[in-house]
Amino acid sequence: MDASAANPSVSLKVTCCVVGGGPAGMMLGYLLGRAGVSTVVLEKHADFFRDFRGDTVHPSTMKVMQELGLLEDFLKVPHQRISKLEGLFGATAVRIADLSRLDTPCPFIAFMPQWDFLNFLDEKGRRFPSLSVRKSTEAVELIRDGESVTGVIANGPEGRVRIAADLTIACDGRHSILRAQAGLQIEDIGAPIDVLWFRVGKAQGTSDGVFARLRTGQMMVTLDRDQYWQCAYVIAKNGIDQVKARGLDHFRANVAEMAPVLREHIGDVRSWDDVKLLSVKIDRLRRWALPGLLCIGDAAHAMSPVGGVGVNLAVQDAVAAANLLADKLAAGERLTLADLDRVQQRRMFPTRVIQAIQVQVQNRVINRALSGADLMPPLLIRLISRCPVLQGMTARLLAIGPRPEHVHSRSAA
């Protein structure tokens, strides 16, 4: 710890320091504040406005909102809805899932910019006196006492900040600084793809129910965002230089040919600066905790964008962590490593299941398309497309997931 860390401008003492204001961090902060736990959430940016972040809110998350009494207000935030997921394998149309068959308060996926989702949690959490969200404040160093983590050093608007905490929870994403400093071992599951994200304007009155499109050597996902199309063009891992070498005109022509609905406004992609690279990773920590430190969300398990489940798994992690830890934290009890390990024990099964499915989709569907193989839909997908009951089962796996979490943590209000 350097001299400025030893003599910080500001010192705080809280029960829980949550590092990272993404879906896991903001939901956990809300739940702990609701339980009366003295909590600070650190968000390194001045606001939540960042483009090309996950914005699919699944029924599992909206069920949590209902359990918290927030659903009515949440659904007032502008969003778009989709209940049937359909794709094109070449010219063959398939239906992969039908969420309308689910017995859940919101049988649809809501597309909502992540910054609106996070701002909503931030606004609703302000009524809890025990919760503080400090923006423009970046955790840069763990504070240790022997083998235990006892807080963090952060850089904030007022300078160096020393935050002493009974528990530090890393929600700082797949490039987690705290995870790296803790030396927690990562298991790389492997992801043979990357994704190019871009927007294309939407002509008024146009619509298209196709979610995913596969052609020989290509795959793309299009999301109807009312005023524009959010597009994800899938490429082979580290293949961005090859795509750029063919030229922007070639790229735009491919996109317009795959999705004719984009043709009128494909000129919105004016340069490669309008195309953002998402380097896809699938990994997970072998162990999520050390004494005084717990990792959840992407800091514990990076997910592929396949299925758009990342936001929702992060929320589920936060609910599970609050369910298992909030009562002891609120009572001032000391948490043991066994207490923290119970969060991993609870959440590792759904993490493994979803990651295994993502790997299978990558290997059996996406890789085949990118390699130029025959685009006949796999037998399982053809069966699902012909059977509405199976479409309900895939919808449940995607939208609810294995071992869904429900709010059991206390409310101090």
C-alpha cells in the first residue's frame, strides 16, 4: 500500500463494500440497503451510460422486481418486448422458444438499455439510509489484514478513499481488478467467437420477427429497439482484422443481404468506429471467495452473449448473496469463509448448466455456420420448432433458468 493509500483524503467504515455498479452490484446494493446493512456501492464512472452492454431483462429478473414491489414502476421505463424467438438457418425458419407459454408475471423478454435499468435501481435505492452509491469512485487496491480482506482503497473525486468493510464484494466485471489482486484462479471454458455490435436506423412502421440469422460463413442477431436495430454480427475469435481487410462496403453489403430490413439505413454504419468489438469469454472462478471477499456476477463467471443471460445471472447471484448473507450482516455477526462459500455452492450449478449450453450452441450451431458447413438446422432445433410444448421448455430454460432465486432477504422498512 503506497503512502497516499496509507494517508487517504477520506476514510469510511461500512459493513459491506460492493465494488462495481453493474446489474450484480446495483441489485445487491439495493437488497442490502433494504435489509438495513450499512453498504456502499462504488461505480468508477460518473454515470451508467455506456453503450453495447447487455440489455435483455428476462422474466426471472422481472419476477424479482415483483417480489420487491418494483415491477409496476419498472415496466413504466421505456422498453420493447419479445415473446417468441425465431431464427433463419439459410432459408429455413425455426422457432426456438415461446415465452408466452410460461406461467410467470412477465412472459416476455424486455429490451431495456442497461443504463436505464441501473438508473432505476439507483433511484429506488435512495430511500434506504444505509445505502450509498459513490460514482466516479474506482476501487484500485484491496486492504488486507493477514489472510483476510478488510476493505479497499479507491480513487474518487475527493482523492484517495480508504473504505474499511467487514465484507467486500467484487462485482467489477470480467476484467475484475479485485479478482486479479486476490489471486483467485480462473477456469477458461473457451469461446471460439467474437461479436461486432452496431446500430442501424429503423424505418418507421417496419418490423421483423426474426431474432437470429445464419448463412454459410455468417451469423447475425438483430434486436428491434423501436427507434433502431441493435445488431450483433458474429465472427470467428480474433477474426476482426480479416473482416476489416475486406472493407467496410463489403461488411455493409453482407449485413444488408442477411437482413434486408436493414438495407435502407445500413449507411448509418459510416466507419469502423461505429462497429464495436466484444471479445467473447466464457470462464469461471474455481473459488469465489477469500476471508472478507466474495466475487459474483461477471467477476465470478464471464458468460457468452448466447441467450442474453448475463444480466439475469448477475441479478440471480445478487439475490442469492443477499438471501444467504444479509441477516448476519444486519445483525453485525462475523461472516466466515464457509458463509461466503455457500453463495458459490448455491450459484455454481446454474452457472455450469448455462455455460455448458452456451458451449454446445457455439460448437454445434455457430461454429458450423461460420465454417461454411451445411446450414440444415440441427435435429433438436427442428424438433423444438415443430413442437410448441418443447418451445415452452426451452423458454423456461432461457427465461427462468435452472435454480431461479426468489427474494428471502429481510426488509428493514
